[in-house]
Amino acid sequence: MNKLKLPDGHNKLLLHSCCAPCSGDIMLRLKESNIDYTIYFYNPNIHPKKEYLLRKNENLEFAKKFDIPFIDDDYDTRNWFHQTKGQEWEPERGKRCSTCFDMRFYKTAKFAHQNDFSLISSTLGISRWKDMRQINESGIKAASEFNGITYWTYNWRKNGGSEKMLHVSKTEKFYMQEYCGCVYSLRDTNIWRNKNNRPDIEIGIKYYSFSNKNSSNS
């Protein structure tokens, strides 16, 4: 395994995590590289609460399994809906996603600033459903709001990262998310399903296994 190294001058990392499937392999790689890091879970976009708790608790249990510090921050959905007001029909990877990333990364950078971290990053970029440029722009923007905070733009997809993500998810039998997370992505995914004669998403039903080939949308 190629060991990871933090950028020059940094000795620990605050890693924003969206869910266990996206973070699992990253968490293991960081631990195997002897990097001091903490998971920061702040995702008020996830809807409904049942889905939110599934994603959060699974991520928390995986962190406990490997003795990785885990920060569980606020589920302030009212603030998320306020921030994204008027963007309800933006497409995936559109302005609403940037607003969502901005909000989550700002809180990550603020926590880092207040708790002796100088480096932040996010597991969101490992998903092939996400625009890495869009994520990095939001991360850099958030970090610039606080003195001494840097956003690490590491490409987690490198060296087969996406494939390793799936392998860990199947090994751990993680919950398989079938939409990005927010109420609008749930709506749009079900609209697409209905047009293609497929049933609506049922929350809490599907889990990764070596018998399926699907990948996470988160």
C-alpha cells in the first residue's frame, strides 16, 4: 500500500465524512498511514431523519471499530432549507450542491479553527457521482474564511480508490444509499425511477454485498 502523507506543515487532519461507504477505505488508508485524524460528521442535508440516522450511526460504528475519533455535529435541517431556498429545482452538481458543500465545509473549517486543526478535507470527492472540482472549490472557499486553515484537495479516487471503496463497503456490508441524500435528490431520483418503470426508493432496505454491483450515490 502507498502510504498517505499530509501536506507540508500539517500533522493532523479533520476529515468531513458524508457516510460510511464513501469514508470507509479512506479511513483505513489514513489509519494505516499512521496519520492523526478525526472524523467530522455534519450533514444536515440528509433527508429524511431515518436515512440520516442510518448513515450517521453506521459511520460512527465503523469509527469505533478502529478507535477513530468521531465528532457528531448538529442536524440543523432548518438552516439547510433556508440556505438552499430558491434552488429546489437545481440539477445534481448545480448551484444547490455548491450551496450545500459551502455550508458543510464552513462548519468543518470553523470547528477546525476552534479545535487546533490546521488541515481539513472531505470524503465526498471519492464518489464518481460528485464533481471534484466543485467540491474542492467549496473546500478552499471555506478554509479561506479562517486564518491558518487549509483544505486538502487530495484526489481520493487515485490508485483505485473508488474500487477499494466498494470493496470495503461490501466487506463491511454497509448500507447502500440509492440517492445523494437531500429531499430534492430523493424526489428527482424517484421521478427518474417512475419514468423508467422502477419502484420508488425504500429507505433502509439495500446493503452492499459481493453479489451486487451497484455503487453509492452519496
